[in-house]
Amino acid sequence: MDAVVKKFMPQSAYLEKPVTDRPSEAEVEAAVQTLIRWTGDNPDREGLRDTPSRVVKAYREMFNGYDRNPAEELGRTFEEVAGYDDLVIVKDIQFHSHCEHHMVPIIGKAHVGYLPSGKVVGLSKIARVVDIFAHRLQTQETLTAQIANSIQSVLNPRGVAVMVEAEHMCIAMRGIKKQGSTTLTSAFTGTFRDNPQEQIRFVTMVRGGSAS
């Protein structure tokens, strides 16, 4: 499915840290024990005794995107670029996320490009923005749009292009159980949205070809 961004949502929808009433670690560990019992196993056996605390620690790391603000990562820019104003692409940004419908992994890579308007941002910052949104419960379509719109909102470039390719474990591990299938989504803002030739140039450069 090809998700093309037509409008921007309010800036706060992408840039503010989500607010949630988090339970205590003890409550989370109790919930994990309940899930272990629900699977049919014994949470008190040796191999599972420390699993609830391990899950808490793992979830804190895998979902740390809720505690990070992409605007803070994109806030520092550089204007001494010798007049450079052509396409900047960071491709093959590996990420892992979790499907918000089944809470199982989404594993893939993102390609992000933008057309600067007088300033550029550090390349690692773009990768960090991908990670911030990936480390939340997601759909791939939403993830793609959030990356594009946050960069557009903060940097205000002439346009942003994002392509995301990912395998969803909710398809591979359950349901139709189709391993190896990938989902491709894209989002374009500004010049990329208005000019199909710029979209083609972005995709061609991502794929390693030469745009004519």
C-alpha cells in the first residue's frame, strides 16, 4: 500500500511526547505473570521466574520512543553548506517496531530524503527520528507519515520523501503465516508531492540506479 501524505496534521501530533498514565513496574510484572499462566506455563518454574522483570526491562528499551521528542533531535541545524540545496538521502536505516494490533515485531528499513532550504541537519538525527517513532506501537502507514511530517514541520525544507520497507511478524507468525513478504509505504511532502519527477528521482537513487 502506498501512503502519500496530502496534508499536515497539527505539529503537536508528531512532535510532543505522548502522555500516558503508566502503571508501576510491579503491576507490569504481575501482568506478565498472568500472560505466562495464560499460555499454559508455570511462572514459578526456574526458567520463567525472572521473566517478568526481564520483560519490563526489555519493554522500557523497545518502547523508549514515548520518552523522546523528535523536535529535540532535529533542532540543531547547519547553514554553512556552501549553497548546497539538492537532494539529501539517508537510506537503509534499519529499524524494529511493534504492530499496534498484535504487539509483535515489525522489522525493516527506512529511506529518508529531503530538499534543503538554506539549512541541513546532521545525518544521524534523521536516523534517530526513525527510531523514535519506530519505538512506539505502530502501523507502518502511520510510521511513514510521522517521519515525513516531523521533518517537514521542524526543518521546513522544500520537500521530504520517505520510503519504508518492512516485514510484519503478525503476517509471518500468525494468521496467514506468510514469511518473507514485505510491505512498502511512501510519503511525500512539498516538492516531492507536487512533482512526480522528484519522486522518481528519489526512488531511483534509493534503488541504486541513475535518474535521467
